[in-house]
Amino acid sequence: MERRNIETVGVRRTGWAALDRDPQEDTVEYVCPHCGERGHKNARRERTQYHFTDGFLQDLQGEVTNCRSCGRSLRVVPIVMLHDQDEMRRFEAVFSDELPATTH
């Protein structure tokens, strides 16, 4: 039996893009496609495993996780690494149609 997980885009913020959180935290942020809640998980891959694709450093293999709100399984792929505010604005412009609207 083949089991398919719904995919969502993840963001791994570093440097200037991560000034609003503890610098020791290295998390991947995402929005659950099932319930629309924002979630996060600890980043597993080394930063050296990200590749420059479509104008961003990305992990195209992604990771599988469970939403802490609804408990359903999902696949976070691609994971885009953002370093500063300019990259965050560019990311939001490029991926705006793929990012689900939040319930907040």
C-alpha cells in the first residue's frame, strides 16, 4: 500500500531573517495544509546539503513530520533557506500561490 503525504513549503530562516528568535534555535517553519495552523520542527539536514535552485538555497528532498495541531502527517518540501529580509520578501513573492492562507 502506497501512502502519500500532502506537501507544503517549509522555510528555514538564518542570519538577518532570524533576528526575532533565539540564535540557538534552528527550525523549519511551515503551514499545515490540513488545518492551516503554523508549525515548526527542528531542522535535520546540514546547511551544506542545500543547493541553489530557482534563485534560493533549497533542500529538495524535504522532510516528513506530523502537525502538532491536527496530528496528521505531511511532507515539508522544498525547504527554502532565507538569510535576510530581502530574501524573505522575494520568497513571499515567488511562492505566494503555493503558501496556504493561515487561519489567524
